Amino acid sequence: PAQLRAIALLARQWAPDYPLHATLRQDLELHGVRTEDLPLVLEGLWRAGLTTLGACGDTVRNVTLSPGNGLYEGTRDLTALAEAIEDRTRSQGWTRSLPRKFKIALSSEGDPFGAKPWINDLGLIARRDGTFCVVGAGSLGNRPATGIELYPALPAEDVMALVVAALRLFEVEGDRENRTRARLRHVRERMGDAAFCSRLDAWFQQERGRGTGAALAVPMVTRTRPAQARLRLPLGDISVEDALALADAAQRSGAELRIGLEQDLFVVGPAPVELSAELEALRHAPCVVSCPGAETCPRGIAHSREAARNLLRAMAPEPALLVAVAGCPSNCSQAAVADIGLIGRARTLNGVRTECYQIVAGGGRGETPALAVELAAAVPADCAPQVVTWMQSEYAAGASAGEDLAGFVAREKIRLSDGIRARLSGRAARASLQLA
């Protein structure tokens, strides 16, 4: 709570016209800070035990950890390991000038939330026996591809050697000329999976031989203590006053606050937290995430935040589905792995450039290798809420017991595509929309 309060007070002083903004990688952003005020803001963050290292740039980004870490009996507490990885990578100067960004995520079997390992450069999934299933070389972008399994059961003491090995491989083999093909995934695609895994293992064995690593504790969780509240922030935003109210409420109840991976906040504590009416409403909001889109991003094609606002107004909170809106094919909102994804594009309809969205569905949220499949190639933005709410209602009515959306979409893909087409049949421009 103290750190959230510190950030909110900095925002109140130095960026009073903007809310705090939660990203999809467990960061909070302050918008509207003047350049001349940055030193004082950075000093305030440092005094609160916070840093901007890893927030951007061609470096190791902040290591993400499932918001459910340490909360569920039989899982592994990965806090110490995550901190050790951050300390090790930040202490190596060469990791600050990589060919491109490098993302690491940690989660545990049995944790219902996860950390989206399949869309990271390195995903470490703790098994119940204390070893790690390691997946890696995944990323999204214009041509999304999830990762591959690298090691099925890596001992915990070898994790650090593998992290350093993967970074060394990336440093040497990453493309420094073409930034659109510069991620670790592109190294894998260039080499082929088998050669990539062989090369990575050679680096790994070299680091093991050097003694890289340590016997880091990954203790088993012996008692479940589930989150008391999950607050879904509309468009990822929370006002300064609401942030301060949340910090106060958490402190009064002895709770901790965690940033999630879907523009959300978790309240974890021994007892329920008394929230204001405004914050309580966020517990029951639909799960809609968005990138900045054409409002502020130079690559934006569609106004994704406006589309997300419309979806928040139209959707029911149940069944709970992750809907991600991307303003362009770069997929910064992770639409390509969402339950339902909207990916911005433009089409000329009757001579008018029109914002549209490709509709995809059935992704694995980054917790599985599954990418969402296309249901419609281009739906006009003003029709998107109708299409998404119809899909939500069809899933609620037609899913088998325990069936997730991915299974439902795999079974009903043709019918869903036809249903979207039918809902657009009244538009004169239907023929030019090239619906799937």
C-alpha cells in the first residue's frame, strides 16, 4: 500500500491531470510528467523502493510473476527467484544493450492466474516437484508465434545458468539491423527449432561449467490464502484519489497490493477489505484491456481505447472473458492470445476510409501455446460491441460444462463466423469487408 500511495502522491503533484495507468506487464505509468520535473519524480520513486529500470528499451524488461504467486497450496513461492533473476540481469552491463527487448515470466503449476509464459522470451513454470518446465522464444507482433518447450524439468539450481545462457545467445545471434526481426523468437525461426535448442543448450552447459547459478529456494506453499479482491481497471486507468483510497483501505486491513497482467490490481490479505463504492464496482467489471491505439500511438490505425469503452458499456461481467483491443496488428494488447481479440485495421467502404477490427477468438491467454483464430477479417468499429456481446451470449448459452472459450470456438468456429456475417448483412458495404 505504501508504494501505491507514493506513486499516487507523485502523480498528484507532478501530473495532476492524468490517472495512473496499469500496463500488461505489472507496471504503473505516470503520464503527463514534464521533462524538467523528471529528476524529482525519479527521486520520489527511488525513495519508495521503486525503479523505472526495465520499463522499456533494448534490455531485460521487468521480470513478471503471477499475481497468484504464493497464494495456493501445493504451488511454489517464486518471489526469491524472481528477485534474484532481476538482480543478476541488472548487474550485467551488457544486458542493457541487447538487440531488442527480452521478457522473462515466472509462474507455478496449480496457480489459476499464471504469468503468460508462452508469449515471453523465457517462461519458467515451477512444477510441483520443484523443477521447472521452461518454455521460450515466443512473442506476438504482426506475425504472432507462441514459444516452444525448451526443458521439461529443469532443476531449480540451474535456472540462473539458463537465464544467462539465453541472454548470451540472444546477444550474439539477435538481429541488430532489422528491429522487426530482432526478438529471440526470430533467432529461433532463422535457425529452426532443433538447431536453436541445441545452440541454447551449448550456452547453458557453458554457464553451468562456469558455476553460474545458486541453490535458490522455491518453497512449497502449504496453505491457500486466496486474493480478497481483483479490481479490473477500465482502460487500465485508476484516478489518483481512488488509488489513495485503495492504499488506505489495504493498509487498514493489513493487506498487500499486487499489479496483475491484465490491467488489474489484486488485494491480498487475511480478511476482506472495505472498499469505496467506486472501487467495489471494479470487482464486477468486464475484463477488457486495450493499448493506447490511435489516440496517442503513431502506429495506431484504430481508436482502440474508444472501442474498449464501448465494450465496457455493452458487455456483461459474466461469463468472464478476456477481451483485448489492439489499435494495429502489432498486438500490444495481446489480442492474438485473448479469449476474444479485436485487431485494428482500415478498410475503404463506399469510398470512405473506415476503422475496422479483425475478430479473433479462442486464444490461450499466453498460458497455453494456443493462438486465437480468425472469425472475421474486418468488422466496422461501430459494430464491434454488438459482435462481441453476441459471442459472449452464445458462449454462455452453448458451452458444455467446464468448457473454456477456446474449446467452444474450436467446436463452433464456422457457426460463429456465419453468425458474425449475418449480423453485418444489413450493411451496404458488406461485400467489401472480406469477412472470413
